[in-house]
Amino acid sequence: MSDLPKRVDIHEEGPREGIQISSRALATEDKVRFIEALAETGVAEVNCVSFVNPKRVPNMADAEAVAAQLSKQDGVRYSGLWLNRGGFERALRSGLDLAGLILLSASEAFSIANTGKGTEDTIAEQRAMLARYSEASIPVEWASIMTAFGCNFGGDVPVSSVVSMAAKAVDLAAEQGIVLRGIRLADTVGWATPASIEKVVSAVRERWPSLRVGLHLHDTRGCGVANAYAGLRFGVDQFDSSCAGLGGCPFAGHKGAAGNVCTEDLVFMCEEMGVSTGVNLDRMIECAQMAEEIFGAPLPGKVMHAGTLARFRKAGS
């Protein structure tokens, strides 16, 4: 266990995570204004869209239109997600800020459910993608290991399987002369607890002490913020999160799949503990309230409804 980091980087996933799973058809203009508002909160990155099959994810059919209409803020990275070569070629033409990612799953069963490919085929595809990134001068700095804490299709995922898959990612990068900056561990379908976070994160940090470790957490069973705290205690300094707790994986195999750990709840916890995020919490709360209006439903964030402690501290001073 290490001291808490002095600062963490928060990657905002709400637009992509929330929009991809919404059963409500959302207007392109609403997606754009939500992304633009999030970009004014101080986050370094907003994950805007997925370049995926619109038949499987209908709300991403306008990914190119969303990207084209964005008014961008200096110093903010506007990113997107793709799962294969076709998606990458679409992303390359979109004008978004692209960075390659080695994307593997610790559970082969999830890999097949998610992309239709097993581990060996996925590795071959990632190897080809790395070559394509090199051709297109797209940087690759991170690997992401999905289902690092458990799988709805394959059951428990041993820590050794996560470390083994991370090693495959490091080796794939090395083949192309790439030295990774970090490994992101994804609780893709919401199995993680603080205990499993500690086990997996510490195993990865022990194997690769020079690499940063990031967490992509879902709040399916209410452990999202607790899991983030466990990660902080073991030196994690990069988190994916979703404004208002939006999102969920459409291929999780579970109707109760929840969104990422809530951005404003995570920011509140970090700042209260002296961990800087660079995020304006009041503005993020405004974005969460905007999200409820756009999505037309109550959302699970807590701080967006309770507010910060500022006015209570002022009243007591």
C-alpha cells in the first residue's frame, strides 16, 4: 500500500457510456451540448462516441455527426472508442483526438460475447491494429484489460489470468517498439470489491512497478466509489468515470449493468481527502443535472442531488 496520490487524472466517459446503452433516442444536438459542457469542467479528456455497428448500438449511428459539430476547448482531449479496424478508420476521419489502445479481455468468454473473437484472434487483431496505428502516426501509450475482476459469462477471473493478459499486452507493444505508460484494469461487468481491487492492482504494480495503473469501474453493485478508494490506497492515479453515473456495457449479459463510477461523487471524495482532480465540482454537478434532462430519467449520482459541503461550511464559519 502506498500513500494516496497527490493528483489523479479523470477521463470522463459519460457521453459514450451513457449514450450507447440508452433506450431513448437522443438528438445529435443534445449529445454535442452535453459534451461541450463537460469539456468546461476541467476534465482532461471526454470520451465522446463509439465507432461501432449502429445495428448493435443504435444511439451511436451519428458518431461522425457528433464529432463534426463539436466546438472544442483548448487543453481538452476529445476521444472516441473503436473495437476493430473498420471502427478505427471511421475514427481516423472524424477529427477527434485519437490514441491507440491495446484492448484485451482477461475472460475469453467475454471477448467472444463482446466482439465475436477469442483470445488468440483478438491478439492477432491487436497486432494488426498496432501496425496500422504506426502507419497513421497514432500514439499508443496504454493497454486496457477488460473483465479484470470477474465475468458474467466466464465466472471468476484469477489474478494470474489478469497478469498473464497484461503481459501479452506489454509483449505486443514491445514487438512494435512501444513502451507502454500504463495498464488500465476494467471492471467491465461490475464484479469488483475493494478486496479484489487490492489483489489485482497490487499484483500488476508488483510485476510492472514503473507503469501507471488506471481503473475503469462500474457501480453495478454499489461498490464503485469504495473500489476507487481502494485503488487510490494502492497508487492508482487514473480513473474513467461517468457524469451522473451514466452508462453500462450493452454486452454485459446482465440487465442490471450500471454505469461507471459517478464522476462528481469521485471528485467529491478525492478533493475531500486532499487528492487534486482539477475538476470544478459545481460545474460537473450542473452537467449531471443536464444529463437528467437529456436522458429524461433520474440518474444515480449522489452529490448531484445532495450538493457539496461548501454552503454548510460557510454557515458554520
